[in-house]
Amino acid sequence: MSANEALKQIPIQQEHVPGATILHPARRVVQYLTLLILVLIPTSGLFRIDVAAGGFILLDRQIWFSDIFIVMGFWVFIASLLVMMYSLVGSIFCGWMCPQNTASEYANMLTYKLLGRRAEMMDMSGDEMHVAVRRQSVLNYLLLGIGLLLPSMLYALIPLLYFFPPSAIWSFVTFSEDAQLAGSLYWIYMVCVAVFLLDISVIRHLMCKYMCIYRVWQHSFKTRETLHIHYDASRSDHCASCHYCVDSCFLDIDPRQTAVFDSCVNCGECVTACDALHSKSKKMHGPGLLSFVLGAEDRHGENRGSVASFFSRAKASSMATLLGGAFFVIGIVGYQSDEFSVYRSEAWHGAKILDYRINVAHKLYHPTDITFRIEGLDDGVYQLEKNTVHFETAGRQDVKLHINESLTKGLYRFRVFARADDGWSDVFDVTHFAPGG
């Protein structure tokens, strides 16, 4: 057997470095999936705000504030679920899912690549922006401007998707005529583009450090047992004259000295940086000195918490989550896809009310036909404008009901029945006073 063949048979053991191999790519995947989900939520009909109807769309249903079980169940479920998430994993939403951070990291990457590492667009210290001499070219500045403008234009479309159907947004993008679009929408869109461009070109991560009220609300539920960065002080000799983790933090904090209230967003870039450095070093052995830890630490630096401690602290929010989910399910099961009512018409003939208005609302975003019939009146004493109304999508329609003036004087009680193709049906009782001829 040759020496080369003998060497090939020797098993090679590679030390697993979680941060360097998994953490960073996983965070990128979650960030991109979050942006995709933000687009899919309104385009799929899962959730959208219907301005014209004064309600919102949920699961392709038009939800009114009268659908109290759905409205309250939905918001209680979401709010309590977020409280549980903040209590367990802290501000991990900011580091792993927040679109603001995703755009800011992209802007940092593009700026460093085109203008140099020290080319910070805005610094609270007041230092001027330093651009590498070899990168001070008009082409680099032009590419940076285009690279920041295009994402701003795409980002500005996302809020519009939550107020207009996908067909209307497509008409907006292709400059086509659409009755659903307001005339001032292009001006609103340009303002959104300008705001996003200012954000990712100048403000960036300063939003997280000084301006984000959402993070202040998150801190209200953060404790020492919440997920945080842990520093292995027993091997502090590995940190001698090394600031690799500090340099990797885009919020300019020292990951070795995190506290309950700080700017850390649990992105894990410092964990990745320290693990990567240890994996490449010939002198330092073992994993990096930084890691994610769930639970509190005692005075000796040992972790003494577990997931069980979280559930003991989150009894109220857990019950609220279950209660909200139950309300939501009850609301969905009892949801009425159509509603109608009968009103006296505003048209008066002297002192006699002869006309009624049947107002019907279809709350599902698919076609249906609704048929009406009258019981309690003879066929010859009333005229129904039409027996069937057709809906292509959610909306409202009125049907006129006229009572003949020749009807004998007295009180008449009749019923208006409505039935839809999808199985919905309802009845409305009406009392009519006929003054006589």
C-alpha cells in the first residue's frame, strides 16, 4: 500500500463550529423569507385592509368590526403571541426578521463594497465620511445611488399591497387605468420612496439604536432569562487584543458585555465572527467564546435557566393566546358571508311611505348570486325591482321594493327572504302601514 493510499484511509475529524457554518446563512434565509411573506400575505388574500369597505380582509373574507369574535380573537392572539416571543427570545425579531435591518445591512454591504469600509453615511459622533482614495469615482457613487434607489422603489410597493388588490397594483406599475386607484396614489408612492431612500441611505441602523419605539415595547417583556449573548469569561485569554466580535456588530456594542437593556438585536453576527476566528486559528481551540443562552446565570457565570422557567413566567400570556385563538375559531365558524337589511326609502310621496330599500352586502371575494322572495303580501300589491342580484366580488347592492298605494288601509307584516348560491340564507321581518287610497 502506498503512502498516499494509507493517508486516505485515516479518518478526518472536523470540529463543528455552529456559528460559522449555520448561523449566518440561516439568518439570511429567514430575512429573505420574511420579505417574501410580507408580499404573500396581502397578495394571497390572507390579510389586507379594505379602505372602501371600512374593514379589513382576512382569509379572503371581508371582516367588519361587527365580527367581534374574529376581530378580538385575532388581535388578542397576535398580541399575546408576540409578548411570549419577546419574553422568550427577546429582540430576535429585529435581528432576524425586521425589514428595516435587512435593508440597512444591504445598504452597508453595498456602501462598503463601493466606497470602502469606513464610508459610514451618518455617524452620531460627528465624524466625516471617509471614502477610500481608490474608490472615489463618479461611477461608484452612481452605482451606489442606483443600488439604493431600486430597493427603495420595491420597498415602497409593499405598503400599497396592503391597501389595494394585486390587480390594482399591477395596473399601477404598468401605468394602466384602474378605477380602484386614486389619482394621488403616484404622489403618495413617491413620498414613500423618498422616505425609504432616506432611511436606507442615511439613517440605517440609527433607527434601531435611537428611534425605534417598537424595541422599547419589546424591552418591557425582557428579563435576565430571555435569550441573550453569553460570554465565556473562563477563556478570556483568547480575547487578548482581539475586537473581531465588536467590529462585526453593526450596532457598535460590545457583545461581551450585554445587559438586559441594550441595543443588541440577537442577530448572532458576533457569535459567527468569534466561531469563524477560532476555526481558522491554530492557537485557539474549541468553539468561540460567544453563544446564545436561554435562562439566567448565577454569580459564577453558570446558566441555571431552562425553557420551563419561561412557561412559569408566561402563564397569563399563554392563557391569552389560547383564549384569542378560541375566539378566532368561533368567529370563523360562525362567520356570515352575506348580510342584508330592509329600510324605508328616503323617497316620500306626500305623507305615504311606499318604497323600501333592500340593502345586501356580500363579504366574500368570489362571485355569487343572491335571490329574494317576499312572503306575507299578495303578488299584485308589490313590485320588486329584481329578484336576483349578482356579485363578482365583495360589495354592496340595493334592490328597490315598491308597495302599491291601492293597498287597503292597515298594518301589514311581511318577510323578505334572501338566499345565496353558496348556501347562505337569511330573513328580515318588515311591518308596513298602508294609509289607504
